[in-house]
Amino acid sequence: FTSSAFISHPEGWATSSATICNLQSAIYHWRVRAVDYASNYSPYPIPYTLTIDTSPPNPPVLVSPSSGTYIDVSDVTFQWGVPEDEGHSGIKDYLLQISTAADFSIINHSSSIPHLEGSATSSATIYNLQSAIYFWRLLSRDNALNYSETSDVWSLIVDTSPPSAPELLGPASGHMTNNPDVTFSWAELPNVM
């Protein structure tokens, strides 16, 4: 212990307190002991720990689905890398936001995902996303409740509707030929590969 303070305790009070201002971000251990009017000292109790963390964590690094990915299912798993927390409290959770607006003026889905200690990546599966273009981002929050800046914003396209069957143009059904080189043709469809 590097510093101490003497606090006078008015008679008859059940509790006492002291305010110490401008403590720096750090991990502190604190303890209190009593002294009576005859200068008898109580033993110290087991010290308590206090963490002051005023530094926000770094934002998560998006892993998948990659930006611009087409997905043909409505249940999508989002994955990101665990960021550093330069404060002393450690990562608590993540805020995943999904929007159909690139500026996130509309939030279609928002959820808090707990951090799993010891993992290099984290993930969450969001169920029943409708066919649309989505944008997704994350924030990390540490145990002192500091939020990071937002992560990069990535997009994905959920498309669970198969295209229509193309119209076959040639050769006609039942066509016979002696030419081994045959050109097949069909009507083009919009939005297909």
C-alpha cells in the first residue's frame, strides 16, 4: 500500500466513507482498519480490489461474412476478432447492429453478445433475416462500461428466393442432328450469375 488517510468517524455512525478524487486508471487495493480512543488498532480485513478504467476498448475486427457476400439462407452467423482492451477491466460484451440503411438510421436488429474469455474470435447467429441488403457493425464494451468506436461496416445480401427457370430456346426439344458441335441457348434472366 502506497498511501493512507485518517478518517474521523463520528460517534454513533454505522458507516463511514471517504472520497478520493482524480484517481488514475489502474487497479487499486484498498482496506480500512479502526482505531479507538485508546489507540488500539483493529486488524486489517482482506483488501478489496477496485479497477478504474476510463479507456475504451478497441473496436472488434470483422471476420465473416465478408463484405458484399451473397447468402442464400435466412440464418446468418456473424464472426469477429476479439479486440484489445488497453484499460484494466477486460472485454464484457459486444453490441451487434444490423441495418438495411448504410448510415444505420434504421436498426433492423441489435443484440448484446457476451464475451467468451480466452477466445480469439466471437460470433452470433441471427435467425430469420428476410431477403434484403444488410449492413452490419459491432461495438465492444469493457467491464467498466466503456464503449469502443464502431467497427468497420460490412454489407451482405440475403437472397433466399431461387430465380425462375430459364426459358430454353434451342435446340428445340426432340431436335436431331448429325453435327457434334451443338450450341445451346436460353433466355437471359435478371440478377443471375
